[in-house]
Amino acid sequence: ARADLVQAERLTTIGKMAAHITHEIRNPLSSIGLNLELLEEEIARMQEGRESSQLLSAIRAEVDRLSRIAEQYLSVARRPRPQLEPERLQDLVEEFTAFVLPELQRSQITLRVEADASAPEVRVDEAQLRQALLNLVRNAREAMSNGGTIVIAIHQRDDSAEITIDDTGPGIPEELRASVFDPFFTTKQRGTGLGLAVTRDIIASHGGTITCEARETGGTRFRITLPLNGQALSA
Ligand code: ADP
Ligand code: MG
């Protein structure tokens, strides 16, 4: 929990810096975008603008990418304190899965939810927990480019609720496993490396923990624990 706290503080500092830089970048970026749009229109009207319009759409793609990254950084830096409400974990997870199912189906991925009868109640900020789960499920999807299976399991432990998210992807090499939660750590060409850092930050601000493990059958398991409803926050 101590390490999570340090991580959360670090993310806050980085988040503040990122927010500042991002803020400075956003305005020129949107002005570039607007001028680009005017150019696109003008070139579309010209006869021999074919090569130029290819160049323009390459620029357009990069401008859009930068804007997306900027928005992501800002949403990290501006994440509000979680508003905790009692929720039945299973209901929350099932609503979430209904929401991600279409994008998983397009990637040939099957998603299953397993829950034991105890149905733990937790105190969570629903939107933020959804975001945390979404980051994990998106990573699993991105790791399984040829399809596969995700299993989200919910269990009640002695003093916590536990959620595991398993995938049948290639797994995370042992030497990288300690780094995946670091802000900006990514092995993807177009990754931001913010997904797991944000996820850990969200879980820590709920008084919980998150770890990742290698599955015996291959693939990756993320394990989240959250305090049960009625339990004092230990963070
Ligand atoms: P990003 O997705 O932008 O790379 P994340 O913080 O979400 O950033 O993930 C960091 C890195 O952790 C990924 O680049 C990938 O190497 C690794 N990773 C995360 N989840 C998985 C997974 N389910 N299977 C394999 N590797 C993963
Ligand atoms: Mg990610």
C-alpha cells in the first residue's frame, strides 16, 4: 500500500506537469487543426491537388493523434477525488461487460464473468472503477490480436473484495512485470503508457491494491482488491 501511495503521489506530480504542458500545446494544436481544415477545403477545390491532399491527410492524422494524447493527459491530471457509493460489485462488472462486449466481439474475443454467491458490496466511484476496468480490458484486447478469452472473476475474501482479469494473450515478460504500472511505460508503437498508471492510481485512491501475475497456462492475470463496504479505508 505504501508503494501505491508513492506511485499515486508521483503520478500527481507528473500529472500536474503534463497538464501544464498539455494546456500550452492544446491551443496551437487546435489552431493548426483549423488552418488545416481550410487548406483541405481549398486543395479539394483544385484540380491537381492529389499528392498534396495525401500529405494533408498524413498531417491531419498526426494532429488528431496529438489532440487525443493531450486529452488523455488532461483527464489524468484532472481526475477528481473518487465519490464513493456502496455498490454490488457483480452488478457493476456486469454493466461494464455489456458496454465493452461489442468492441471485443469485433476483435474475436470472448468475455466471461464469474462470481461466487457471496456478491461482495464495495464502496466505489462507479465511473472511475469502470475506467480502471476498461484500461485493463483494452490492454487484454490489444495483447490478443488473433482473438482469445477474457475472464473477469469476482470473489469475496476475508477482508476484501477481489476482482481478477485474466487473458489468453502472450503474457508479460517477467523482467517487464515490475515496470508496467510506471507512468509512460509502454511496449506499443502508439501507446501512451498511461493506462495502467491511471488504473493503479484509481485503485489506490479507493484504498485497494492491484498486481499483475503470469498465468500458469500463459497469458496475464491482473488482481484487484478493494475494501468491502463498511470497512474503514486503510490508505
Ligand atoms: P499502453 O497500453 O499505452 O502501452 P499501459 O499502461 O496500458 O500503456 O500498459 C503498459 C504496458 O504493459 C503495455 O505496453 C504492455 O507492454 C503491457 N501490458 C499491459 N497489459 C497487458 C496484457 N494484458 N498482456 C500483455 N501485456 C500487457
Ligand atoms: Mg493501455
